[in-house]
Amino acid sequence: MIDLHTHTTLSDGDLIPSELVRRAQAKGLQAVALTDHVDTANAEHVVPMLAKVAADLNKVLDIRVVAGAEITHVPPPLVADLVKRCRALGAKIVLVHGETIVEPVASGTNRAAIEAGADILAHPGLITGDDAAFAAERGVALEISARVGHSLTNGHIAAAARGTGARLVFGSDAHSPEDLATPGFIEKVLGGAGLDAAEIKASLANAAQIAGLRRSV
């Protein structure tokens, strides 16, 4: 099992990267992505540090650590360039903070993330059918979130993906130790969004592919 969305003290999380990874490992996860919030002010600071700690930990741990970034509340016209910059700085996974219904994310952010080819559109709220279809075309995965508030539209996101062929993945959006998910909880969140057994299996395979794992989970 894989969690593709977590935050450390390099943004607004409670844990330093090494402790977050150790706690994820203790939960039974096979891989975890460190995806701290970034914008044009801090990407050059945050992403290289996550890349370094991921490289260090991958030398000695049997849990796969993936350096990433979550582009957050960045105006839509700036998203594409920042996706490219994050990748150049060492991010293996780039998320964009989608149009969740519980935060005032700028309208058009979902579309900008898809146009930019982000790996994952995090908690995309009431994503339109057109944007879900575009995500399917572009290979951008839509997140089923375990985060309080963001998770309110999981059912809508699952239905939009089912109707368009967009890929789904799980993300805890963990900010504290209690937010980290066990494999069993991941399956419950995906099932709670309305995914059947085959769709859950496909979602887990999507996460493995994005995380760079050769075998499914």
C-alpha cells in the first residue's frame, strides 16, 4: 500500500521527514511520498531538501520514499511553470492542490493542473466532467482524500473518474502522526468513496506506478 500525499515540518506538518517515513513504515506501507506545500517563494528551498532525505532514506530502508511537492494556492497562470521547476529541482511526484470545497482555491486551478501535466490533482472538489475527461486524456490522477473536509467530495470524484476513465489514487494528506493511514484504512477510504473491489485494485496499481514501484500492491 502507498500514500502519495503527506506533509512534514518543511511546510505545515508536525513531523520531520525521517520520522514521518518511519511512522509510515510502522503502519505497514510500502511507499510514501513527501509532498510539502510549495509556491514560487519556497520551492527552491523545500524540494531539494525532500529529494536529499528521500535519497538518504532509500539507501537504508525497505520502504520506498518518494520526493514530491504539492503546489498550493498558486494562481492558475503560474502553475505550469512551477510544475516544471519542481521536477527540475528533484520532485519525482508533483501534486497540485485542487479546488476543494473547504478552501478558497482559485477557480481554474483544476484545469491548470491538468494542462500542466501534474502527476496528481489533489482533492479536486466538484471537478467537472470536462476536466475529469481531460485528466484521463492527460494521464493526471485524481485523488481520493482521507483529509477531513477534502474528503466530502470523494464520492463525486469517484463518479467523475468512473464516467471518464480518469485514474484514481489515495492520499492521506497527513499533517500529523494520527493522519497516517494503514493499508486497511486506505481500502476503507477508497471503498467509502464508492469504489468496488476491481476499482480499488486499479487505484492501488495506479499509486504503485506513480511511485515508481514495479509490482502492484
